[in-house]
Amino acid sequence: MDTYTHIEDLSNEIFFEIFDYLHAIDIFTSFTSLNKRISSILQSIPLRIVVLYNHYRHQIDFLSSHLTFHAHQVISIEIYDKIHDYTSTISLLFNRHNFINLESCVMITNSSPTKLKNVIKQIKSLNKLVSFSIYEGKGSAISTNDKSDLIQIMLMHKSS
């Protein structure tokens, strides 16, 4: 007697556990459009964005296209500003999306200069932000005005 288990046979709780171990780009690449049930599960999970220096622009565009409907689910971001074939990844994502439930944000500015105007605007309104870090790589520079604005926001920020 041969019994086969299919992905559709797994409980929602198992999918939640699986998704806890994956980053947003991996979830969207692997599970989007499989079926309506998984699509509905994807609507209710917290998302973690990780964009490393070895990603490519087409991957960021793919991620961004899915974030159009999921940006409110993003709770953490770790992002390199310069990737293989593009610079200003931080600006690209923060210009396109409003991450209203962001709790943790790590930015690595490995290009020169990094424009943080829209990032600074969003940070002002993030009530759930608990952790915020910016690392400057070699050859990168954050403007003095942006540094000043960020320091002021961090000192005045009222997080829940």
C-alpha cells in the first residue's frame, strides 16, 4: 500500500514554521502562485527582507513587485546598498514601499553616496522600530545632513 504525501497535505502550522526560516525573496520565489491556500497563508506571515551584495537587480525588482501587496508584513530588513549590478538598493525599496510594521532595520552603505531622504521620512513614522543600524563600508559616505537627521530621529523616536 503506497501512500504519498503532497505539499497540499501539510497543515498551515507547518507552513508557518517553514516560512519562519526563509527570507521574503525565497518565499516569493518558491511559493507564490502555487495555489490559493498557500497564497492566503502568505498574506498573514511576517516577512524578513535580506538583500546581500551578491543579489542582482532583477531579484530586487521581483521582490519589489511582490512587496506591493506585502510591504505591511515586513518586520525586518537587512540590506546592502550596492549589489552586483546596481547601486542605491536602499533608496529603491524605500522609495517604492512603506514598511509600516518594521521592527528591525540594518543597512550597509557600501556605495557612495547613499541617499537616505525617504528612509529618514519613513523612520520618523515607524512606531514599532526597535533596532536600527547603519554600517558604512569603504568608499561609502552618508551626508552630514542625513547623519544629523538620523541622530535627531533616534533620540526623539517614540517606539511602542
